[in-house]
Amino acid sequence: QVHLVESGGGLVQPGGSLRLSCAASGNIFSIFVMGWYRQAPGKQRELVAFINNDGSTNYSDSVKGRFTISRGDTRNTLYLQMNSLKPEDTADYYCYAFSTVTSMPSWGQGTQVTVSS
């Protein structure tokens, strides 16, 4: 089992930056992909970015060039560096992980990001 806890959300002005973190615990060596989803009020959950164990990454078109996903050296922390933030990036951001021990992903509790002047 994998347990995930996000942090780093908050209020930021348009054009600003935030870095989200996701701390993983439990059976972290079974994880083969981690990523971030977001859900804005009244909208469907959207995949933001994910990273595979080989380091390859994938981004949604809406954040490509502005957001960077990475994992810490010990692989138990996931980051999302968000630059040039826009009001449309306002959402609850959720960390997830797929592992080899379960067929369903593990989810964090979410962290809120608000981009507003």
C-alpha cells in the first residue's frame, strides 16, 4: 500500500509560481508511475502531468512549457513546479501513484491552488 500527502498549495497572483510536493510512504519501491491531476470547480478532473520510473514525463497541452514534474533523489517525493500561473490553473491538485501491488491508483487528499489578483 502507498500513502500520499500533498503540500504546497496556496494563493498566488497571475504570472507567479508555486511548487507542489507529494510525499509517498509505504511500499514506495512498488511505484512505477506518479503524477498530478487537478479538478476545478464545476469541471471534470484533468490529468496535468505524470512521470515514469525511467524518468520520462508527459504533460497536458494546457500546462506544457509552464509546469515541470519531477521526483526526488530518494523517489519518495513528487514535485510539480508551476510557473507563469494563470487564473485557469485554479483547482484542487491531487497526487496519484500506480504501484505493482494494487490494480487501483493511490491518491492524496489534494491541495488547493488559487491564482488570482
